[in-house]
Amino acid sequence: MDNKIAYLLRQGDNALILSQRLSELCGKGPALEEDMALTNVALDLLGQTRMWYSYAAELEGAGRDEDKLAYHRDAHDFKNCLLVEQKNGNYADTMMRQFYFDTWHYFFIGALTKCGDERIREIAEKSLKEVTYHLRRSGDLIVRMGDGTPVSHAKTQAAADQLWMYTGEFFKYDAVDEAMVAAGVAPASEPLRAQWLAHVSDIFGEATLTMPSPDAWMQKGGKQGVHSEHLGYLLAEMQFLQRAYPGSEW
């Protein structure tokens, strides 16, 4: 597969899988405002998914559209990072997963607004306002929970520690990523990682949380289609209708 197509699919996969995870919480938020916010973030990510998939499908020219890319691929065909497929858990788990992703996403999308591919630049420019809001919201909630009651602090710290091992994959570049860096599309890994670490450190300081070691062991494999057991269950639910009744429409 062409490196650019593979790169576009990765971005769409990240947004789609996290959107699906957040959609699972519709009607189950801890407060009405939070319930609505989670759904809005999920919809933002779904809109971004459509832009990534549509561009990938155009370049591929194989007759697949955004729906086929979402509903007619198996788990090993998805190349999302492992973090976004992790289960929602308690609300500290949900928001820590979101904060880790949002921090990377904000700096990543910001870098893409200056990339050499006009279409990718347009997608990034359209997404940046949403991504900025996502990061502001998740960061504020991490501070509130971390610097809250002893119980909320403990749960937030536990979530930070548990999910940390999935964050290194954002910055573990492979041949596809490096090809996109060389083509003037993707941002280099180390500056992106430095920005991510600095922001996480700042928010954790406000939240009175202890930041895990940047040199800790990290999980990997999602970019190569090697996933946790959670993704198969997520896709089985998300893809059921189109798999059972191909071509069905509302």
C-alpha cells in the first residue's frame, strides 16, 4: 500500500476507534453536561474520520468509500494506536485516555497545518479548532479530578499510571511515518514528543499527579495491525449492521 494512503488510514482509524469508544458512553455520563460533551467530542472525531478516509479512498482508487473503510475491514486491517481502543473503565480512565490522546492530537494537527500536502493541510485546519477544545476540556478535567478528593486523586493517578504504557506508540515511528516526514507531510517524532511531555507535565503539576517516567517500557503494535483483545469486540458491535445486512441504508 502507498505510504500516504497508509498514513491517512492511520489517522482515520485513530479518530474512528476513539469516537466509537466515546459513543458507548452516550446516556451514561456522570452528569448531563459531561454526557453531552462526550457525545460532541465523539461526533467531532467522526467528522475528522470521514475527511481522512475520503482522501485515502480517492488516492487508492479501488472503489472503496468511507463506509467500506469503516465497516468492511477486519481488526488486523486497522492501524490505530493501542491507546484509543482501551476500554472506558471509570471516568478517570476515560478522561486520562482522552487527555493523553488530545495532547498528542493537538500538537500533531497543529504541525499538519504547515505540511506540504494541501489536502492534509486543509483537513488539519478544519480540525484544529475542535482539537483545541478537546485538549482544553480534558486537561481541565484532569486538574479537577487530580486535585479533588482523595478518592478522585487516587483514581486519576491510577489511570495515569495504567495508560502510560500506551502513549509511546504515538512517537514510535516506522517506515510509513518516516516516509511522510521525508515527504514534508508528517512532523518529526522527537519535537512532537517534547511538546507532548511538556504539556502533560504542566497539567499533572496543576493536578498534583505524579508523572510516570518518560523512559518507561511502552506497548506497541497497533500501527502494524497487532491489537489488544478489546478491538475485536468494539468492531463486532460497530460493524454488525453492515456485516449482517450489506448495503443497508437508513
